[in-house]
Amino acid sequence: MSFPDVRPRRLRRTPALRRLVEETRIAPAELILPLFLKEGLTEPRAISSLPGVVQHSRESLRKAAQEAVSAGVGGLMLFGVPDSANKDDTGSAGLDPDGILNVGIRDLISEVGDATVVMGDLCLDEFTSHGHCGVLSSDGTVDNDATLEIYGRMGVAQAEAGAHVVGPSGMMDGQIGVIRKALDRAGHQDVSVLAYSAKYAGAFYGPFREAVESTLQGDRRTYQQSPGNVREALREVELDVAEGADMVMVKPALPYLDVIAAVRERVDVPVAAYQVSGEYAMVEAAAEKGWIDRQGVMLETLTSIKRAGAQVMLTYWATEAAQLLRERY
Ligand code: PBG
């Protein structure tokens, strides 16, 4: 062996040495738990394609929030699933103060208040009869500017319900600026905007569509991005920051680590990544077959997403991962 005798293995010799030089570590406070609240349920209901995740009743939602907070989870992202009778062309139940999402935000605030960060998904797809993220023009395409006006009002409704953060996920042009202005005009200067800036129109959202009982026919390719594009993601992110986004997000996460890294390089606001339903379901399915170590892969995927540059991670494993991390460190 040549001199100096270079041996990187020296630092891997004992668990204590490895711990000392570990570069990437996740704190429970960096995890956000997405939650589904279904109107009219008295008991939580399983989602077959998302084992371990449920559609909550109002009561079970409160319990899940408490558990997450006890585990140290940093935030909760709420999705509302209205009764199908309450879906319409314009998604009006999403704006209704008594609509399921706003009711759920109020419940979370009264249950866990400032012990965590309460966030609302700001999008129309759960509330429209056609399942698109915006309203439709007479020719059937999604009408960007008509949708913006509705998003502005939806943001104000969520702020009025007590949300600390709103998360616009509809990928309409100009949505961050319009929502920011609407919030400010209504006196909600302190409510933050987590922009789903680079959201890809891929195949990883399948189980989510079951979770929210999506009625979508077709796809979202006229508003979400093509999987091959990274420069376009940077353009989206820069526009969102210029329009007032407090945080930006890349979604999905693991298949888009290069996008996360590029976004991290480009902007100084916190970067979030969403480990989406399909990413979760693949691991759960393989683990159920005994093909992989479930908890090992869980923490490895989250570590990879953080290593790529995400500071905040949305994951259906948030509570369990937070508990595991607490035992580990
Ligand atoms: C749209 C929205 C979607 C997800 C979060 N917000 C679905 C979509 O864009 O079709 C997917 C999240 C997941 O798959 O876990 N409001």
C-alpha cells in the first residue's frame, strides 16, 4: 500500500465513529404528516392501496394529530374528502367555511394548536365533480384565470379556519401571487404559503386518487410538469418565490432527487419534498411480501430525500419515522 496509507474504513469501525461522522440526519420536526378527513365518517376507513393510512373521521383525525405531535412531527397537511353529493363544477365546498376541509382545519387547530404547524391543501380537485384542479372552460380545458380567483378565496377561508400555512397544489400560473394578495387583503399577512412549485404529472399519485375518491378522467398534463424536465422546474420555483412563496416544494420526491438538488442550489427559501402515495405504496407492498426491510427502506428513502437538499419532507410515515428517529438519536 502506498504512503500515506489512506483508509476511509477507519471512520466506519464502530457505531460511535459512524454516528460521529454521519452527514445527514433527520429530525422529527422536519417531517409533515398528510392526513385525509372524509365527510360523514364515524369510524376511520382503510385505504386499500395505502396500507396503514386511513380516511379519518373528525374524531380519529384529532387522535392522529395528537399522536403525531407526541412523536415530534413538525407539521400536518390536511386533505378534505367531501361527500360526493357536495362536489360540483366549481368545487364550492372547498370555499365553504363549513366544508369538510375547513372544518378539519378548525378541529386540528383546537386540538393541537400551536404545538405543530397546521396546513391545508389548497386545490379544487377533491371538490370538483370532474376531479380537475381548476374550473373548466366551455371547451373542457382548465381555465387558469377563473381558477385563480377561486384559489384566492379558498386561501382566505383556510386562513380564517386557522391554518398556519396554505399549500397551493394546483399548478395554475400566477397562483402564488393571487393567493398571497388575497390573504394580505383579508388581513392574513402572517399566514405562510408553501408552494407546490414543481409538481410532476406522473404515475405516482395512484393510491392518493383512491384516498380522496378522485373522479378525474384523463390526466393533469396541461398543468403539471413533464417528468423529463428540470429547467422548467427551476423556472416554476423562481416565479413562485418572486410571487411570494415562503417555501417551495418538489413532488414526487425519490424519483426527482436531481430536481430537489437543483432547486436547493437555486433558491434560499426552505425546500420541501413530498414522498407521495405511490412511493409509499411500493415500499409497503414489497415489505408485505417480505422482499425488503420496511423500516430500513423507510428511513433510507427519507435520508436520501434530505441528502438531496430537502429541508422539510411530507411522508405518510411521518409519525412512525419520528418515533424511530427518536429512539435512534
Ligand atoms: C392535488 C394533489 C395530489 C396529491 C397531492 N395533492 C394529486 C394529484 O396531483 O393528482 C398527490 C399526493 C400523493 O400521491 O400522495 N391536490
